[in-house]
Amino acid sequence: MASSGFVLAGLYILVVASQSWAAVKVNMEDRVEVSLGQRAEISCLHEMDSDPSTAIIQWFAKAPGPNSARQHIYFMENSVRIPEPDSPFTGRITVEDRSPGSVVLILDPVQLQDELLFICQVDGKTEGKEEGSTYLRVFSSPEMPRIKKADSGILINEKDPSKIASCEVRNGYPLPNITWYRDRTPLQISEGEVGVVNLVTRDTNSLYTVRSDLHLKVRKEDKDAVFYCESSYFVPDGMAMTESIRINITVHYPPTYVELSLVTPTDLVKEGDDVEIRCYADGNPSPPLTLKHNGEDVDEQMLTANQEGVLLRNAKRSDGGTYSCTALDLDALDPDSGELENSLELPVHYLDHAVVLPEDLMVLSQGAILEATCNAVSSLKTHTVWYKDGRDVSEGHVLKLVNVSLDTSGEYRCVVTTPDLAGLRTEGSLQVLVQGQPQITDVTQEDDELSVNLTCVVLGYPTPSVTWGSSGQEDLNGLSRDTPILGGVISTLTVKATSALSFVCEAENTFGKDSRTVMVESMKPETTPAPATSLAPETNLTAVPGTKPSGSVTVKPPRRVQKEGSGVIIAVLIVCVLLLAILGSVLYFLYKKGKIPCGRSGKQDLTKEKSNKDAIVMEMKTDKSDEAVLLQGVNGDKKAP
């Protein structure tokens, strides 16, 4: 009996051992993640000694948690495929054999209620049963966050935090999270300073909508801050974040300072400028401003369009003074403490007309001292320069000239400026006359076809009288015109110069006289005949019409005035006349002696009609006969007497 018991025990042990060696093994992923509406695949890998395809495989689904019941959803054995009818997966579930020992459950498309634990059970029959499970996670990315700021402005320094903005994130799964930022810094909840109120709703589509309200104790510096919200949510294999647009909140605060500044001009202000003064206060909303000039309200017509400044057109010195601007805090409990004021001193610089002393015409004697002053009242330091004929002659408000002469006469201008401010300028004038004998300072000539204009410039006071004289024209009355100038006169004579003439400009006043002689040559071309032999004193030489006599010279007068050496020219002319007289006498003497043969048949041409250009034709007349005697031997031909 004992031996039979041991035998039965050994057989039992062998059976149990054989069953453990032939057990089925199942391997599955812990989790599969997929986005809503996509395709989900859940793999079930199993191993067994016999052919894996002979195993019976069943799929179950259950909600997470130990107390939830499992639901049968699929059955397969060999080629038999039977999905569970009327299950939540009907029409969306399939199972595929990928390889021996590998089957895949496919859900397409995935829905939110598919977020379950899927169980794969493998029945190896004689080799036993084994199962594994995979948790299917489903995700839905929410819409972009929508941010909205408070409709009204927010007053600073309120006792409790004020709601400044709200942020909404819609249609997300799992539940999205909202974080608030100020200038890229996340805001942390702080008692009495920062508060966040979140409201979560789940729509009929089982997706979440989150609304978050930000409450903040606002400071003045928050007027320039940037606020936004960020939504963070899960996606397959990680997390994602989306930011809203940036917003600025409207912060109401009382004015803390007032600034009054000169906008234009940027330099010093002078009379005639257009001036703009602007007042700025930093309160929000902009506080009421009051502008005053020397304690009096500024005229509304002088205020700028926005009532925040003063505009002065063509400023006057009376517009200078103290300008003040006052900003009022309407929310202040105490009116006196709710006012802020600032002021600006505006000088309007000026330069009055120049005053020259002496005011009247100055008449001085030669050698005297000229002293005059030029002053102009100004709000700035001035600088004075004296000018005469466009050239500066002195610097400073006092003009002093010693040992004056006729050249000192004229108009002196004093120009007064302000070195510190360009644009301020005034000037005055002084007329000076110096008494003395006339002085002719210049004589000029200007040719105009056959006319010559002679101009004589004379200095002297009293104003000299000018007369003209000529060697060839005795009467020059009415041909000259005089133009008085300060301290003298300019006389112009216009004549026709048909021959060389000399003219004399003479000026005279009570102190004496001065004269100047000028030589003007002929404006008309003149022909100068070559010297010829004459047989009688009364011989006249006439050029034959239509020919140009041999040795003739055309003289064109130089366009200049001979101011000196006119006596030398006259002497040269006299010498030439004497030489011609001597030559005539010699020719007459030779004629009387018979040394010069002459034909007696009347007038004869010494040259033929077409003679060369070197021939000179002349005719001679005597007292005894009207017949012309032609000079013999000019062309080399001799005729018997």
C-alpha cells in the first residue's frame, strides 16, 4: 500500500511539471497613445510549444480600476473571426495575423470612449491559458487660446486685485492647463497681489473647455507691460504649448509730473519767430491742463488744436515772460493736493533800429577829425561794423577818422548784429562831405561807333562846376551832362571824333580849380598820302576815285584815354608839318632850275588806267595857266618839253 501511494505521487508530480513546461506566454505593450480620429493598433504576441495558430484568442475591454467589469469584444480561432455584436466597437474593430504568434487589434477611427484597457487572452488548450493587457490613451489638441482684456480701464492701488483679462481654451482632451505671463514671466498666485480663477466645462463631444480669469493688483508700470496666456496639453509621446496674442491693459493713474518745453524754435527766440510751447502731463486719462502767461490765462486763440500748448505767431518781445502749466487730478479728494504745476521762462530777444549820431549831414574841412557813433538797443550783446563803398573801414560802435581828405567823403553804413543769435540785424547810415579844392580822380573814354563818351570824375565840396574845352570844337555847350554824387560830381561829354582832338575837363568851386587834358583820335579811318614832288606852291594832290593810293595807311584810334604826354604829341605834329614844308620848297626850287622835266600838253595820267598798286596819281595847277602839269619820271617815261 505504501509503495502504491509513492507511485501515484510521482505520477502527479510528472503531470504538473509537464504542464508547466508547456505554458503559454503573452507579451503586450503597457500603453498605446493615439490622437482622436486616428488609427490605433494593439499588438498581442504569444508563444506556445504547439502551433500558435491553433490557439483560441479572445479580446476584452474594461475601464481602468479593479472594480470595473470586462466586456467581450472579439473571438478568433483559426480562420474563425467573430466580433461581438452591438458593442461600442462594432464597425470599427478588426484583428489581423501579422506573423505566427502575433495578432493585432485595430480600431479605426479612434473615439474618446475607446480610452480603455484592452485584454488579449490566449488559450493553448492542453498548454493552458494566458493573457496580457494594453491601456489605450486618446488625445485631442485644443484650439488656440483666446484672450480678452477688461472692457474698462483699471485704477491703480485698488484695495483688492482687479480682473484684468480672461483666457479661454476650447475642445481639448485631456484637460488643458492655462498659465498667465507678464513680460514673458509666469505669474504665480499670490495672496492680495495675483489671483487666478479657472472654470472647466465638458461639452457634449466629451472635450474640455477651460476659462481662466486673471486678477491683479495693478501698478502704474503695468501700463507698458505685455500680458498673454499659454495653454499646455498632452499629445502622443509628449506635451505641447500654444500662446495667445499679446495685449496691453488700460491703466488709470493720476498725473505724477508736468513738463513744459519749447518745441520751436530749437535755438534762442527772437522777434518775428513762430514759437510753440507744449505742456505734457503723464496721467491717464489725460488730466485737464491750464496754461498761463505771467499769471494770466492764455487766450484761447493762442492755444494749440489739442489745447496742450501755446502757439505764438510772429512773436513780440511782449510775448516773453513766464509760462506755466497746471495739471488737475480729478480723482483727488483734496483739490490742493491734486494739482501739479511747472513753469518756463521764455525770453524773446530783440534788436532795435540803429541810431547814428550825428544824425545830420557832416561837413568837414580837410585835415579835420571825423567821429560818429552807432548804437542799437538789444537784449543781447551786439557787434558793429562800419562800411564804405562795400568795404569795412572800422569795427565797433564808434567811427573815428583823423586827417580827413576829399576821399573821405561818401556814405558810411554801420551794421549791427548779435553774435549769439543769427538773424538779428539792423543798420544806419551817415553822410560825410569834406570841403576842398576839386580833384579830378579819373577820366575814362567809351567808344560808340562814331561817338566818344568822355567821363570826368571830380571830388570836392561845395559841388564843383565842370566845363569842357576842345582844340577843334569851340562850342561844347549842351553836349555834356553832370551827375552829382556825394562829395563830387560826374560829368560826361559825348562828341563825334572825326579827327584827332584834345579835350580839357575843368572843375571849379570856391576853393579852387583842377583840369585834365585828354587826346581822342579819330574814330573814322583816315588815308595818309605818301610824300610827292611838287613844282608849284599851289600844287594840290587828289586821289583818283576808285583807287587806293600807294603807301596809304588806315589809322584807327586806340580805345584809350591819353591822360599824360599830350604836349609831346603836339610837338611831333609840328615837326612833321615843318618837314613837309621843307620838302615842298626843295621840289619847287628844282622845278625852277629845270631839273625836273615836265610835259606841256595839258593834263596827263602818270599811270595807265590799270596801273599797279604802287602808282600815285596827282595833278598840279599853276597861277599862269589852268592846264595841269603832270610830273614826269614817276613811272619811268620821259616826254619832250
